[in-house]
Amino acid sequence: MKKHLVINANDILIADSIINYVVLTHPVVRADLFSKRKTTPIANARAEAMFQIRSQLKWSYPKIGKFFDKDHSTCLYAIKRHMKRINP
């Protein structure tokens, strides 16, 4: 396995707390964030979670993609979209 894609236990705990926060502040359930569903509320919540993880943990796009079971380009697009939404 590539070293830059290894996720340590402490980072998992922080990412988990970010996921919990996003679930509390959006009309989604935890499983939605890791699903293939693309409805607007789920996509927005997932994008915010990816953005927060990228901001707080400084994870690479491939690492975020691995965590969410998404392609790294999907993560890049979601984070850019979230940044445009919060900074119009």
C-alpha cells in the first residue's frame, strides 16, 4: 500500500468527529455520506465533510477519496464546490 494513503488511528478519530458534526448539522444520516447517492442535501453534506477533513487534517485528495470510497477527482470537485458555496 502506498504510504501516503495510510490513515492513522488518531486521524480516523478526528475524521469521525467531523463526520458526526456534519450529520448533526445537515438533514442526512451517517451512511448517506459514504453512499453513492447524489441528492443535493447528501452531496452538500459530503462536500462539507470533505472540506473540513481537508482543512483540519491536511489529507491529500486521494486519501480523502479512499476514506469516502470515491475517486480523488470527485473529492477535488466537491471541495471546490463547497468553497464556492461558502465564499460566493
